[in-house]
Amino acid sequence: MTIRGRRFEWGSRTYVMGIVNLSPDSFSGDGVGGLREAVARAERLAVEGADIIDVGGMSTRPGFEELTVEEERERVVPAIEAIVRAVELPVSVDSYRAAVVAAALAAGAHIVNDIDGFRGDAAMAPLVARWGVPAVVMHNQRGREFLDTVGDIRAGFEASLSIARQAGVREEQIILDPGFGFGWAVEHNLEMLRRLFELRAFGRPLLVGTSRKSTIGAVLDSPPEGRLWGTAATVAVSIANGADIVRVHDVAEMRQVARMTDAIVRAR
């Protein structure tokens, strides 16, 4: 996959997606306060070794308060315009609403990151197809009946891929995300990482986002700012079990974890 002139060769190494969060109520406490701070964060992540910058304007923590489309768009669009000018990395927009994503793509975003996996906003998959951009398609377990962790993720991926095909989204442009932390109990999140390799059967790159999430806090009895090493463990296990991209807050540290894990599991 080529994104903004950069070649992503899945299986050759793990790619790191760094987070720029424009929401003041982010669960991780990393929300930036304005445009200048957002650009500074993106520039720092680029220096630390990020391969992709992911920009979001609304917290999707459990029980989050939804912004209006206009509010989300006003946060995201200026930041994406400025970040695209400031760094040469691919920039993704983290939103599940097509109206926001359309404005972000027009502002220069290169990737769509949809936590609803095309199953929420019916306009999302056709929009991605029209733009021909890569899309991170996540399985979101919130509000869905639990049967089996990997079985539920498989069913979600199959539904999302079916929607994508019907809309004309090219399958080679899709990245799959099993949705760590989105509607799962602690034990299900841990099982997801143990069994991640089973999802390689879809033949698409896998993105895993465990960074600072509450499952780590539950295991370690620690607040978000104390979850660095727990995150490192989940990143290493994710890579060992087949992750191609890890979405993280602490890029410098997780870049080292990824390089070391790659040296072990991707030896040529």
C-alpha cells in the first residue's frame, strides 16, 4: 500500500501510528488545547518515529458525549490542514461520521479511521470509495450480543467487508482493527490479543490500538499515565501475534518495543 508517496510493505516491519487528540475529555489525558499545540504534537511524533499521524476531534471513551457534526468538524479540519503542511507523514482522520470525514479528506487527510467499520454511517463506505483512500475498518462490539470474542470479530469484519465491496471500496485499501477496548470485558480484550493471529485469515493488515486503555489499568491497577509498560507488553504481544500497525500515544517508547519485537518475530 502506498500512502502519501510512502510504501507500506506489510510483514516487513511494524508501523507506528501516533495519536493527536483534539478532545479535552480524552480518557488518556493527552488532549491538546488548540491548533498550535496539535501541530507541535504531530511534529514531535514525527521526530519520535511515527509512520502515520492519527487526528481525532471527539473522545470515544465508554459513555462519551457526542459532539455535533459542526463541532467535530471545527476541531478536526483546521488541525489536519495545518498538520499536513507541517509534517510529511500520512495523516488519518479518526471519525465515524461521513460529513466530518469528507471535510477532512478535502483538507488533506490521506486515510480514514472508522471505529464503526462502515456499519454506522451509511455514507462512509461510498465516500471512501469515491476518494479511493485507505481505510481502517474497526469491529465495534458496543451494543452487540457477545457470543465468542474472535467469532464476533470475524462476523464484524465480514459485515464490514461486505459493505465495502458493495460500495466499491477496493479490498487492498482496507486495514482491519479488532477493536480492543470497544465493548469488551477485560478478559475478552486479553483473549483478543492471545488469538489475534487467527484474524490473519482475512489476508488484510491488522491495526491494534491498546495504548493506555482501561484493560491495562484494570490488570495493573494504574491510572492512564502509569500504563506505559503495560502498553509495551500489549504492543509486543500484538506484534508477535500478527499486528502490522500499532496505534499509540507514546511513540518513541513503542517504536523501540516494535523494533525489538520485529527483530525477534520477523527475522529474515
